Amino acid sequence: MNQPQEGGTLARLATPLIILATIIWGSSFVVMKSSVELLPTFYLLAIRFTAAAAVLSLAFWRRWKVVDKQYLAGGTVMGFCLFVAYAFQTFGLERTTSGKNAFLTAVYCVIVPFLYWAIARRRPDKFNILAAVLCVAGIGLVSLNGDLSVNTGDLLTLVGGFFFAAHIVAVARYAEGRDIFILTALQFASFALFSWIGVLITRPVLPAGVFTPGLLGSLAYLVIAASCGALLFQNIGQKYTVPATAAVLLSLEAPFGVVFSILFAEERPTPAMFVGFALIFVAVVCSETKFSFLHKKRHVAQKKEEI
């Protein structure tokens, strides 16, 4: 398959791939929670992304001839932003509730349009802003349980949310005109490197006999599905999607996480959750279509009146 044909196919699949990524991440919350209870955070991230980098590198080994300094720079920046985002989100989760952690991480929906404006000089339109606000409000209804106090974990989570926004903008900046498969492999490799540095600095102790068949199965899922699959899908989708729209689509991870928690982790649905899901759906429709179908309906109605 030549590059133009491949680009055309991937561009058409951009939105479905991003949504598929969020579904996979939503399902991985349960797996990640059980894994981090057994394996120290930096060890978990280091093992996960070292394996993911190796798998993706071997899968696309024929493409490595394109690598130059710009690829290395892009992969390093993307990997660093994602590593810092994951680290702050995880440390924040240790000091706050999972609902507030999911909600505060989702602030990247609002940050991305303005951060991209600052870097690329592309002003967000009113639909980008409306979609971001609706999305954050919806995630708030889905994730929060009336606890609006602010603590250290919340502040750490907000920092993580900023770096998730920075990662989205970095992908938009470096993916243009480059092989996204190799760029993603380099992102994984730099993420793994920063994680191993974290291991060396913190020196966490591995519990004896920690690598049980259950944990190895969870790691395999995180490597293949949540990393090689979902993060690759995210990067491909973002390459052909406006960053503000990508941010709203990626925020679907939070409600999908709640859905899988309801199905597999005994979380109970509430009326507020359903209202939140509705707001998030409207936010996605707003971001994807800018309500253009309403304009078409008005135009058709006016035509009928004229006739």
C-alpha cells in the first residue's frame, strides 16, 4: 500500500479509531487498578512501555529507515509529555478519589484549544469552546459524588491534565508529514526511558513472587491493547483530526471507564450519570459537526416555505 492510499484510509478512520482507543482505555481502568495494587507505579509503567516499544518496533521494522533528528525530537517530546501526565495522574489518584481524578484530568478538553492557539496561532471557534465546556460538565456529573473540596491530589491531577493537553498538541505538531507508526514507537521508547529513570530515583521494592500468571495476563493486556492498540489508534486519529475535536473525543475515556466499572466493578449508575452521558454526547456531536445538520434543516424548511 502506498503512502497516499494509506493516508486516505487512515484519515477516514480517524474518528472511529479515537473512539475505539477510549473504549479500550475505559476497559483498562479495572485492569490497571488491580495491577498497580501489586506492582509499584514506575515499575508498571517501565515494563508496560518497554514491552510496547519492542512490539511496535518489531511490527514495523521495515519503516525505520525514515528516522531522523526530527523523529527523535518528536518521539521524545511526545513520550515526555505522556510520561509526566501519567505520573501526576497516578500520584494524584493516590491522594484523591477516582471520580475527582477522572474529572480533573478531563480539563485538558478546555486547555487544548487555547494551548494549540498559543503554539500554532489557530484560534478555537465557539463550537470548540462550547464542546469543551459541555464535555467537562458532563464528566463532572458522571465522575463526582458531591465532593468538591480541593486537596493535594486534586492539584497533582490538574498538572497531569495539563500535560495530557500538551501531549495532544505535541502529536498534532510532530505527526504532520511523518510516519505515525514509527513516531509512536519512539514515543513508547522515550516513555519507557523516563519510567526507568523514575525507578532508579525512587527505588521501589518489588514484592516477592509478584509476577503471578494473573499479573502477567494483565500486563499483556496493557501492553497489547491499552498501549500498542489504543495509544497507536489515538496518534493515528489525532494526525487527521483538529486537536480541539480530538480532545473532546478522547475524553470519552472517562464515561467508558464508568460504564465498565458498572459492568465489572460493582459501581452503581445514578440519574446524574445519565445526564452527564447526555451532555458528553452533545459535546461530541458539537465538536464533530458544529451542529451543521441544524443549519441544513433550517435551510430546507426555508426552501419549503418559499415554495
